[in-house]
Amino acid sequence: MSNQDLVLMAIRNLFKRKLRTILTVSGVMIGAAAIVIMISLGIAINENHEEMVSQWGDIRLITVFPPNQWGWDDAPNRDLKLDRDAVEQFRRLDGVSVATGVIDMNVTARAGRFVHSWLPLRGIEPEAMEALGLVPSDGRLLEDSDRMQAVFGIDSPFEFRDPNSRHWTWLSRFNGDEPLVDVSSARMQFSFEWGFGQAGFTSSMRPFNLTYVGMLEEKDWNFDRFVYMHIDEVRQLRIAQMNFENQQQGNSNPTNRRNQAVDYSMAYVQGVDINAVRSINDAIREMGFDTISMIETLDFLSESSRDLERLLGAIGGVSLFIAAIGIANTMIMSTYERTREIGVMKVIGAKIKDIRKLFLIEAMLIGFIGGIFGSGLSFLVSYILNNSQMTLGTTGWGMEGSSNTSSIPLWLYGAALIFSAVIGLIAGFLPARRATRLSALSAIRTE
């Protein structure tokens, strides 16, 4: 018999006992829907975690620090430098999309009568800004030819204060406030002297002029509060700051501090995807550098929810196992009821393998059809969960995350269909084996 004939015969046999088939298929449907829903709850928790962590910062971004940034004499790798050579090593790692050194420093800035007493300047390579996802909302990004020109993070203008005011109001764009200074038009200067801009202060050095060229769109707290300048400019400013402080302190041997000014404060390394970030992070740590990556936070949260996922999957698996027992019971009863039919098939020349295939196909069809209806039921339950007031695995920490309680990707539907069919096939093995072992003459004499 051809496979097509066997399939058609199996379908006819299932329709002969409609009620039993419907009940068995219903059991598989509930089991398949249960395991899909349970797995979808775990997937939704992980998606919520990923969305929450992405709001804290770019998941693909690794922040690299010098191994001895606190200056401890007994720290390991204390002589390892975070410099151009180190960043070039980072660029050569597999999966790296961008690597750039960063030099940070703080100055006191003045715009008209308003003062920013701790303006964070960040030196960065201009070509790395776009690669890091920095987008201008006004003006443009930095260019290689820029000198004493700056791009402002969206939060940086809110830190300007009136030094003559007794009560400073802490402004924030999250409260709908407007900054006191329009940095795009104000004349801005900055100095290394902390009293710069205060009433009655007499400066001992000439202040630097700062020209606005752009404002960045919101990204995250790692980027929004900084004022960005060309890294070569900030390096020279940092050297000048070190020299000024050495003069103020009477330091006659500024070599070490000057070397510190030339090295990077930190570096940004971005991976092409999440999987690449893990291997890159491990490789940089093996070099001896310290790293911070949001992927570590995501992995920690995922690990903490893994036990819950296993529990949910096990509950769904039990439901499908019970459905498999139902399939096996149905097929075994079918062999008892069709003993005479099996004997006739053997007498007229049906091959043993065809009889085995027939019962296996019937069992597999029950599992497959149950999987189809189970997938539809799981879609309906998932829709109800996502549009009800229930929340499972919410992001917390005051972050706006996904409100989905259940998330079913397409691959899960496909896996449910295949798994249900395989379960049916396995459940039909013993009934098919019994059918092939029946004696033809005894089966014919059976009433």
C-alpha cells in the first residue's frame, strides 16, 4: 500500500469513531495549549527583562575601565594602560562594530550670569558618535575639524544655576521644566578654577570659549548629561588642567599625572549583537581590564527567572504527557475493536509494515490535529492575558516595559505542532506493535 492510501485509510478510521477521536484530540489540544502558554510566559518575562535593561543603556555596549583606576599599589595589572594600543586590540576582536576611547573631565562653565559648577566634558572620536547611536536633535554631530566646539547632551543644560540665588531649583526635563540657559545662543566660557563665574571671583587664568554646534536626542543616562568635544581637544585640555593644578600645588614632577591625562578615562566597545557582546566582554576581561555591560545585568535577571521557566515548562509538559496517555489508550482500544479487521488485512496480503504504519499514522494525526487546535487555543489565551489586567514578570524599578504577559513567537507554534505529532507517534508505538503481532487466523475468528 502507498503512503497516500494509508493516510486516507487512517483518516477514515478516525472519522468512524468521531466522539472518541474528538475527546482524544481535545486532550492533546489542551496539553499543547498548556505547554505553549507556559513557555510563552517565560519568554515574556525574558523580553520584559531585556526591554527594562535596554532602557538603562545599550545592551550591546561595553564600558571598559583601566584595571587600576583607583590607584591601589597592590592591584593586579596595575601597569596595564587603557590607551590607543588597547583600543586597537578591542577593535580586532570578533564581533566588534565600534571601539573608541573616551576622556572625561569636569570644568566650571559660565553662560551669561548662570554657572555650571561641574560641567562634564567628554572627549570622543567624532566618527564613533554615529556608530554609538548618538543622533542630533538640533545642529550636527562632531567633525574632525572641530576645535573648541561642542555637542550637548539633552540633560546638560539643566545644570546651569544662578550663583546669586539663595535657593537653587533643581530642574529636569522629566518634570517639564525648561533650562535657564539656551546653550545654542548663549556665549559660553569655562575654566579649571572652581570659583569661576561666582560673584567677586578674580580669575588667575584666561577662560576658554566653547561654541555650540548641536544637541543630542535622548539616549540614556550614560550619554545624556555630557558635553561632547573632539577627543584630541579634551586631551590637550586635560593636560592643561593637570599643569594648572600642579602649579597651584607646587608639584615639580608632574610626569605621572601628565601620563594619566593622556590615557583614556574609559573606552566604549559595541558588539554587533547580544551574543557577540558576551564573548567580547570575556575577552576584554581576560586582557586585564575592568568592564561594565548591561548584558551582565540581563544574564543575571534571566538566570533568576530560569527556575520559573523550568517550572512552567514542566507543568505544560505534564499536561501533554497526560494527553499522550490518552492517545495510547485510544489506539490500544482501537486494536481490540479492530482485531478482526487486522486479521482480514493480513489474510488478503497486507504487509506487517503497512499495518504498523497505519496505526502510527492514526496516532500521529491525532497528535498533529490536537497541536493545530492547541496552537489556536494558546493564541486566544495569550491574547486574553495580554489584554487583561494580569501582569507577570513586569519590569519594575519604575521603568516602562512591555505589558505583555505572554509572548508566542512563530517558532513556538511550529515547535508545538511538531512536538504534538511526535508525541502522538510515540504514543502509538505500542498499539501498532500489538496490532502487528496478532495472529491472522485468531483475529479472523474473533467476534
